[in-house]
Amino acid sequence: MFSMSRNKQQAVKQAAEAHRQNIQKSLQHRLDVARANGDENLIRQLEAEMRYFN
């Protein structure tokens, strides 16, 4: 049976949370650029991705 130490579990959770935050920051930046460029199709797509990750 596979068992992970508490410290390792915490590190995995922290890494997953950091990854999620990085994805959200990237999506927000892409959304800001799409809005600045008036790209309505891309805006809708990125807004849908933001909802998925929240």
C-alpha cells in the first residue's frame, strides 16, 4: 500500500495550489489582452476557462 508522509502531502497540496494560481494569473492576463484587443470570441472562451478553474 502506498503511503505518503504528512510533509510530502502538504508539499503536494501547496504545489497544486501554486499551479492553480499560476493558471488563473495566466488566464487573467490573456483575458485582459483579449479585452484590450476587442476579441469577443476569445473573451468568451477565456471567461469559460476562468469559470472552470474557479
